[in-house]
Amino acid sequence: MVLIRRELLIGLDNVFLDKLGVSDLRLGIIDLKTFVEKASIDMFRCEGLIHYGHIEAARKIFKRSKEEPIECPKYAPETYMLCNIMLNRRLNIDHLALFHPLGEIQTSLAVLAAYTGLEEFLKYYLKAERREDTSLSAKYLDRAVMFDRVLWRFSMNDTLHFVIQYLEDLLTKKKCPKYIKNCVYSTLMAYYKYMGDHRKSQEYHDILMNNYDPDSDLIYNWRVDPTIAKNLYLYGDKDLCWRILEKNAGAVESIKLVSEISPHILMPSREMINLLQGFLMESYTFLMGIYGTFYSFNRYRSFRDHLKVIELLEKIYGETYDPLAKILIAFFDRKNLKQHIAEIFEHPLIAEETPILFFHLGTLYIHIYKEAKRFFEEKLSKIKSRIALQAFINGIYDETIKLSYMKTQRE
């Protein structure tokens, strides 16, 4: 038994088939012995052994894996990072940066920190951050949002306590803007509530409410609203959580307006072009922040407010026709799952086999029930682009990391 029929993936390189094998292993679909025997590439065998805590056995294989001609840094960066940090105790970030943007490397390191439960991955995150040519406030913002996700292990079902010191350190930075500190306050508020320290939780709640305006439409609040809303949900203030997210969903209308009028501005100045492009890029980042919170809700085992999420996503989809919003609706609306799958594959950007969307289809595939998977696979069988199918596998692989923990950290 495997997660997806391999005949749908004929012609793909072994690196992607082994990624699927690792995903099967993490989900408990195949056992370790079967995976090690069937894997084609040694570095993936190492990854499977690491998942079960067999570090010394993995280290022996890792020594010979360096002789393989496979470009793991390019095609399997997470596997490369995991094996080098766990087995080699060092990581060449500059080499990785030849193939991937530093922001993507940082995200992968954060995901691996949550998966392994090891602080060392966050230390490499900060090393990669120092190489980025971005403003200090942008780095602090990314750190506040990403470390919040690491703290909750991308699922809100568990916590990594060592992350707290990194978040508290942000509060000591004189150049850290107030809105970013508000984001950190919200994380600490939810964390201490989860830990049963109601006094500390209330203290951070009071600080947050004295400094944060949940109804503000200022663009910098857009950047932290989804994280603050999620933490308010965990804290127990669901009404305020939904009020913030409803405000955010309403802001999508202005994004649509700018998108529509931009092509019709006659002979725009360079300043105007830069302003519009900057606004649209900020808007895309804003949408991804909302989507990230909804992904966390989907992985949260205690989440029950599916109808609220569907309502907000339908509003966003109605304004933007963004297929990613439709994909997320399918996560939460299981009753109409087949209908959503059909509509997703009919969307023009899916028909064009846009890789980033197939990555998110991979994350969706993990969560759908057996009968819907057959229907999904019928649609997938018509996709001819190898790049789209590779992105689909990468999405499956990424989601299984976020859904599971390295065995030694679970026991």
C-alpha cells in the first residue's frame, strides 16, 4: 500500500519517488525496512532512519551518500539540510543559496526545527537570516511570525519550549517595531495559557490589548493580524479572532480594485509603477499570512469552526478568484469535497499547470478521504507537466513533515 499510485508518476526522477517514499513512511503507510530496501538514493535512506531515531545507522550510510551524483541541495533541500545538520553537524548555507532563495532556506529550517524538536535548526535559521539583504524590521517580522509557527509545531497541537527565549529576545530589541512586538505578545499570551500559567497569560493579554488596535486598517497591521488572530483563538477569545479575520477578508476588496485599475493608468510614472507593484506584493504576502493561519487551523485537532473559515475563504475567492482560496475551502468543506476538486482542476491557472498551485494540491491530497482520492487521481492523471507533478510531490512531502515529529522527539 502506498499514498498515491506510482503509475500516475511515470517518468519522474527517483529523487521525487523517494520523497514520496519518505512521506509514506512518516504517515505509517510503509515500514522502515520496506522503505530502506525500496529507496533508490542513500540520502533518503538516511532521512528514513533519522525519522525513527537510528542516527548511527544513518551516519554510516551518509558517508557513502556523498558519492552519489544526485543534486540533493537543488531537488531535495530539506533532506540535505536534515542529514547534514543531524549527521554531519554542519550546513553550508552558501552552497544551498546557489539553488534556493535565502527566505526559502529559512522556512525549511524552521519546518525542520518543528519536526525534529531540535534548537540547532533555529540557530542555522539565524545564520541564514544574517545573509539576507533586507531591512532589520523585515527580518524581525519574519522571525516573529515564523518562530510562532515553530513554537506551535505548525499544528497548534504541541509546543517547543526552547523557542520562547528567541521570541522574548525580540522584545528586547530597541529597533523592533511596536506592531511586531504585538505579534510576540500574542504568542506569549497563548503559550502561557496553554501551559496553565494564567497570570502570565493575562499579563501579556493586557499588554497586547493596550498596544494593538484590532480594527486598524494600517498596512503594517495586515502583516501580523493573522498570527494575532490565531493566538487569540488559542487564548479563548474566538469572537475577537473572527472579527480580525473578517476585517482582513474585507480588505481583499481594495486589493481587487488596485489589480483592476492598474492596467488602465495611462503612462504611469516609475514612482507610480513601483507603488502599485509594492502594494500588490504586500497584498500577496498579506493573503499568504491569512492562508497560513487557516492551514494551522486545519492541522489543529481541536478545531471545530469550519463554517467560519469557509465563509471567509468564499468571500476571498469571490473577490480574487484565487485558486489557492478554493483549495483551502476544500480542506474545510468535506461534504462538498468532490465538487471543490472538480472546480479546482477547471480553474485556468490549474489548467495551465502552475507549479506553486500543484504544491498546494499536494498538501490537500494528504487530507482527503479515500473515495475523493480516486476522483482526485482521475483529474491528476490528465496532467502532463513533469514540473507540476514534481511540485505536487513536494507539497505532499512538506505537509507530512508538518504533520509528524521525529520519533525520538515523540517518545
